[in-house]
Amino acid sequence: MKKFKNIRYWLVIACLLITLSCKKDNVNENRVIESSRNGSETKSQKNSENQGISDLSKIPISNQTLDIEKLKEAYTSNNEAQFLEQFPANFQLFMAYFGWDSDSNQANPLYEESNEYIVYFFDLLSQSKHRDFKSKLVGIATNGVWQEDAVNYFQNSALEYIKRNNSYRLIDELSSEQAKSVLFFLFDGPHPQYDADFSSHLSPAKKEILEELFSTGFYDNNENPDPIDYEEPKSYELADFENREHYFIRDIDLNQDHILDKIVSADPYQGDELYLFLKNGDAYEFALKTINFSEDGGYQIVDIQPEQGGFVIKTAFPDRGILEAYHHISFEDNSWVLTHTVYRIQSSNQKDAFLYVCDVKKGLNLKDRHFIEQLKEMPEEAERETLCTKEKIN
């Protein structure tokens, strides 16, 4: 009898264990099913939102979340603000929405309706209340290349928009590097054609970039770009720069004849162009185009002042304490020579900081075609103790 009770005891224990195991399996199964359902819904959601867009995760988007469904909704409901906010901000995303996916050989989601969306975009852009969205035109054009259909239509629409609204400053205000990229896109194609009227409205620096593109830039993808009708060497008129944004003019005796001439420089962050004009009677004749020593992401022009025998160009590195360069240029043997550059460099941000003053000899003729390549930079930090003097910071 005792043995039978023991058997019953162990049977009960076994049943309990089996029951608990079954419940655990059911719970795990339910969790797996729930997890799979959630994952399936998330995947379905994403596929619904990004249907037809290939690998958008690789596309950089600047500080705003763009959604193709929201763009479609805004277009359908004529929600101007939402449409402009959701319209692509760069070329890659523009292609993902409106272009042709060459990898899969199929149209992207808005390929068929691309012209309608592009027309609406430029119609809104023409309204003064939406002028802040002009940056999207530039963003799409930057690093863009020609393609049939949507890209070609956007390219033509952008050119017409700039001309119709006299918005050439959109290009003039860009750095030289970005302007080159934008102009390349605007004129790229199976057979690029030079637009003399468009070019004439650009600043001299940006006009020169466009001319250089037609001289060499389009040969990569096109054997026969249209020739440009201008004579070498290039010349400039003082009137090209007078009363024009992004340039300043100084009256300085450039050739030591005791007559004030004109020197024209691009403003800070507007390029590195410098133009010299000599006064001849009542007119000013172009003499030389050179640089004002501004750099992309580095030193920027501050001012140009006369000095004995020539002039000095001051540049500075913003937001770096005291980091200045004074480029001394003299007129010698009918040429302008960069004789030397004085660098003034703050040693540190500590209370006991001082200035390194480094006088670097140059002796470079500004007319030399290899002038820029021969420029010597300021001494490295390790060399300043021996090559530079020290001054207290006032």
C-alpha cells in the first residue's frame, strides 16, 4: 500500500511538470507568433511607405525626414507648405522618387507623374512667400548628372526659372566648387549648348567657371560640346564689378605712378578672385587677374590696403583666435610680386598665450602661371620656435 502511494505521488509530480512545460511552450509560441506579426507589420509598413524606392537608407537627407507618401498627399491636397517641405532636397533622393532605377531597370514611384510634380514645385518657388525653398533647387543640382525624362525636365525647368526670375545670385553666392557642380548639371546632356545670355548675367568668377566647363569639363561624357565664342586672353571691365554684390573695390596706386587705380576683390566666402585695373585717362584698363588668398574652409579676405611700393592683402582664419596673414605685394619691373607673407598666430587659448610672428619670404610673380603652386605656407608648429618671433597679445 505504501508502494502504491509512492507511485501515485510521482505520477502527480510528472503530470505537473508536463503541464508546466506545455504552458511554457504555449507562451513561447505565442511570443514568437506575436513577434513575427509585429515584424511583419513593420516590414509591411515600410514597404508601403517606401514602395519602389531602392535602398533609401543609403541616401543622405539633410536634417529633415522626407516621406514619399506625405509628398503625394500634399500634392493631391494642394498643401503648398507640406509639398515644398517634402520635396527632395538632393539629387539622390530626387532620383529615388522621380528617376529611373537602372539597377532594377524599372521606374521609381513618381516617374510617370514627375513632370506634374516638377511644374508644381517651380510654380510654388516663383512665389515670394516660398523663396526659402530655393535651396532645394541648388541641392538637387549639386552633384547631379543628366538623365532622360524627369531629370532632363527638372534641368530645363531650373534654367528657365533662374532666367525668368533673374535668380543668378543662386549661383553667384555659391563657393567655386559648388558652383561648378551646379553649372555642370544645368548644362549637362547629350550635346551641351553654351548659353551666352545666361552666362552674361553671372558674376565674372562664375561666368569663367561656366566657360571652363565648356572648354574641358564636358569632354568626359561628350566628345563635341559647343565651342564658346570668346577670345583669349580673357579681359574684364570695371563695370562688371561696380555696384555688384559679393565684391568690393579699393582705390590704390598699383603701379607707383601716383595715380589711384582700382583693385577688385571677391567678398569673404565668395571666392578668391582679385582683379587689377590701371587708370588710363578717364578709363580703367584691365591689367591682371590673380587671387586674394581666400581658401575654402580656411583663410578669408579681410581687407586690402596700400603700402610703400605696393599693397598688402590681409586674410584671417575665422573662429580660431588670432590667425592672420598679411600678403605684401610690390610693383617691380612692370610686374606685381608677392615679396613676403607675415603670419600672426596665437600660440594657444591659455591665459599666458602669445603671438608667433612668422615672416615667410616668397618672391613670386603674380603673372607666373605656376604662382599658386609655388606658394609657401606658414611654418609648422614644431618650427615656429626657431623660425618665428614672439609678441605679447594686447
